[in-house]
Amino acid sequence: MPGIQDRDMIPIQGGGSFFTRYLQDTFMRRNTFVACFSAIAGFFILSMMIASPARCQVPGLSSTWADNEPTIDGQFTGNEWDDAMHVEFFHDDPTPPHLPDDVHIYMKNTKNKWYILIDDLPDNTSEENDHVGLFFDCDQDGSTDDQLSMMLYRNETISKTVEPGWVLANWEFGFSSSPNKGETHSILEIEINITMDIEYNGTATAGDLNYQLPVGLENRTIKMMFYAGPLFCGWEYPDEADMDKPTEYFYLTFATKTSGIPGYLALGTVTFIAFAAVIFKKRAKTC
């Protein structure tokens, strides 16, 4: 009579007893589970590798396509921004007397327009010197595009005396409640003329570009940063980025109407489906 070790060495044949079939089925389910888990893990690893290439140590964002074009009136109401990309962060050290709170940034675009909303919850005061700067490196050459960067003030007259890029934009500051906060606070809506057909040469002025921001380089991707002045609570995005150091800017990719699912997600989804199809086809044959 074989011992326990001998019985463990007995090969499992097809058919046979209920116990043997149970072992086969359990083994097959386990292999299927492991294969599916591996496919899912591989999908996410592949997605992360493609979505976050080596250069993207600085965070990257993707604007969404604007099916609903907002009214630039400094008001955040209704569903005007439901189709926008949304990023938020907690500003824990606003300029006094403002209190710590969240800052929300929304972005979306059409072929010719780029829309931005900044819901600045910490800013519970309204001053004409409230301002936000947008600094660009459209050709990604490591230098700030001074001819295109802009400093947008609540008092628009002041904007015309600083960075020249203000001519590309239409903007409006508001001071009211929003879906993110019931108390009154500062809100900024911006509309910027863009073109996806031109790559920036590093020297052209806004006038040379027909008053359009060129975003046609490398799959509609530019580098930029936001700077909020002290009266707008004093923050940067990315956090503590230096306007004079484009290496600290973030990558922003503009959407097209046919963009649909991001490429890395589509590739990962197709890969997962292919793995799953092969696995379950093999299982069907063995049952």
C-alpha cells in the first residue's frame, strides 16, 4: 500500500474519479486566475510605462475636448465644465489672511480655443491686483517663451503693461460661490486662441502667429506652469515651480475631437482582451 509520499507522486490521468476531475478543474481554474491576474498586472504596468515616460518626472496633464464651450464671465455655474479635465491640490500655506483650502484647475479645448477655469477656494478677498501667470515653453527647448507668456490681472489694464502674451487671451475674474464651495471666493475663467498647425520657432511674437498659441509640436504637447500672485493666495502648479526654469514646468497635451480613449489605455485594453480570449479559448478546449 503506497505511503503518502508515493500517492503524491501518482500522475493524474484524464477522466477517472470525481476527486481526480476535481483536482484537474481546480488546477485549471487556478491557472486561469493566475493568467488573468498576470494579464491585468501587465496591462497596468504597460499603461504606466507609456503614460509616464522617463522624461515625465514633472507631472503631465491632458486637456479634454470641449463639447460644451463655456461663457467667459468669471462664474462657475451649471454644467459648463463637466467635460473638462480637472486637477486639484490642497494649498496649505496661502498668503495671509487667506486660509488653507483646495485649488481646482479645469482645462478643455477645441481646435482653435483653449479654456481654463481656476476655482481658487482659499482666496476669500477680491483685489484689482489679483493675478495669475501662464508661462510657456511651447517648443520644449528649455527656455521660457517670453513673447507668449502672460500675466492676467483682475484689472485688465495692468496685464497690458507686463508679459506680452495677454493678447492671446480673453479672461474674466469673478467672486462668488461655486460647486466646490458655497462661500464667496475668487474664480478665473480664461479663453486662449490656439493653433495645432504651427510649431513654435522660439522667437515669433503673438502678432507673427496671428494671435494664436502654437501647440503643434510633438503630438500637441507643450510645457507650461501656472503662477498665482500673492493676492491670489500665492501658489504655483507644479508646486514650487520656477517661472524661469522650464525644466520644472508640466507637460500639457491638447485633445482632438477624434482623440477618444487615450492611446496607452486603448493599447492596454486590447492587450488584456487578447490575453483573456486566448486563456478562455484554451480552457474551453480542455473542458
